[in-house]
Amino acid sequence: MCYNDFGVNNNTSDRLRGNGVGVLLDDGKYQVLESLYTQQGYSASICIDVETRNNYKEYVFNIYSDPAYINTYLPLFHGLMPGACGDFRSVLPGNRCIMAVFDYHRGVPLKDYLKSLQKDDYPMRAQAVGSLLDAAIVLDALPPIFTVSVFKQPYTVYNKK
């Protein structure tokens, strides 16, 4: 179930309109830190696990409340293996919604990182391209419907981990 700060059962997408910061999800286990995107029937937010305090690890919650989205994505999410398919962790039921949970990675937008490198800094450029290719290999195992948004420029970040 999706609950708000007061424990009242409400529709998750309705509560996430605006910025949604502070909203608790999945019976209070996760708290919204930042709203990334909202449209009718879908929202994406960065959340942390406040129940186990797992080093306050950040996750992306993709919340689908439109029945058409739920019917399309739910079978696909159930076919994914957590940990084996990229950063997918789980799909959680909500009140009139489903929540797909992915690991979140902070970093510098790839475009900005590449611009910051000297043109003759081939080792660093090669490392960035190698990381991108590694990610592409992992993403190749996912259904195309998931990978379309991953390689959109604003969502592609580089971190040196």
C-alpha cells in the first residue's frame, strides 16, 4: 500500500503531484527526496530507504497509476530478475498503482563530463566510453520499452565508481 505522512491510504500519484518531497511510500519504508518527473498516470522520484537505513541508499521509484501503463509494464517487471537485469530491484504494489524500483546513481551528465576533458586526454575518454559500453551490454538484456529513456541525454550520467 502507498501511505502518506499521516498513515492515511491515498492514491500515490495524487500525492506526488507538486513536488511530493517527504511523502512516505510502501508502508513508510521509503521517503521521497526529490521528484524527477510527473505526468498524468506516471511519476518518477528519488527515494531513500528510511526503514532499514541502508546507508540511505537512493532509489528511483517509477510509479504507474494509469491502468494502461500498469497493464503494459506489470508483466514486464515480473519477468525481470532483481540484480540480474541492470539496476532493477523490485516492483511493489500500491493503492491503484505499481512502483518499479531501480538503483539511482548520482553523477555528472555524460555530455558535461566529456566536455570537461582535454581533447588529448584519451585514457579518460576511453574509460568513459568503456563504462558506457558496459552499461549498454547490461541494458541490452532489458526489454526495449525500458531502455528507450535510459539513453536520453539528461538521464545519462557518469560517475567514477
